[in-house]
Amino acid sequence: ATEANTIADSAKKQQDFLATYINILREEEALSKKVFKVRSVRPGEIIDAVKKQLAPKLAAKKIHLETDMRIDHVHLRTDQDSLIFVVTNLVDNAIKYSPEGETVSIKVYRERTHLKISVSDNGIGFDGKNADLFKLSNMTRSAAEGKSSGMNLYLSRQIVKKSDGQFYAESHGDGDRKGATFFLDFKLYRRK
């Protein structure tokens, strides 16, 4: 019976891995067809949508979402729904990896000719080089091991790249509950 359970568990993990991989391919295909034009974006509206969507998860873990908005209107090469997806994913991950009662922070600010959005938490942080967090091979390997797949993190990075942006992360202490910060960096455009 134990050997049969081991085989069944292995088959389930492989099935989950294939389902994750197929979903990635579908999402990437849809993203490749999307055309991002320079548009007017109001970061406050994006943050409000994220707060509304994640309110139940924030309440369940008693996590306070702190916001620091230093810019209210910009022009970016993206669309609002895609940006909401990316920021929601980052805040959702911060909630997931933060202890109950902690604070998750979102900062939105201008740095020269770029819009910066950062999401910080006091969770477990991560080990190693942050580039591994965004690799397809790392994501699919996690799914095969039965861990969170990271598919949304991978897709978020693809959206940011397609939006002429950069996506990177910093851990504040290699897995010892000092947290992490994820950064979105978008080129600002002039109004057309």
C-alpha cells in the first residue's frame, strides 16, 4: 500500500506540473498577442483595486496594508488591468509569506524618468539570487515538488518586460524573517 501511495503521489505531482506548464503557455500566448500602448494611468486607482481584491486575505491574517503614494497620474506603456494583475500578485505573495499581524507596504514614486512601485514585507525573504525567482525552470520545478508554482510571478515579470519595465527583488536577510522588497520600474512617457 505504501508503494502504491508513493506512485499515486508522484503521478499527482506530475499531473499538477503539466497543468501548470500548460497554463503558462496559454497565458504567455495571450500576453504575446496583447499590444501595450502608452496610456494614462492613475496609480491610486490601481492600488485601490488591489486593496479591494485582497481585503479578505488582509483581514484573515490581520495584515495592515500601508501605502505611500507620491504621484497620482502618469503615462506608461501598459494597460491598467495588467498593472493591477502584477501589483495584486506582489501584494498577495507578501501576504502569503508574512506572519499574522505584520505590515505590507506599497510605495509609488517617481525617480527621474521612471515610475517606481515597490512592495515590501517582513516575511521569510528568500535565499540566493533574485533572478531565480523569475525563471520558468524554477517555477516549474517548484510545481513538480508540490510547492507554490510562482506562475503569477513569472507572468508578472513578462508583463513588466513587455511594458518597457524592469522587475527585480531584494531579500533583507536570506530566509530569517527580515522580509523582501519587489520593485517595478517603468519608463515614463510624455502625454501624446
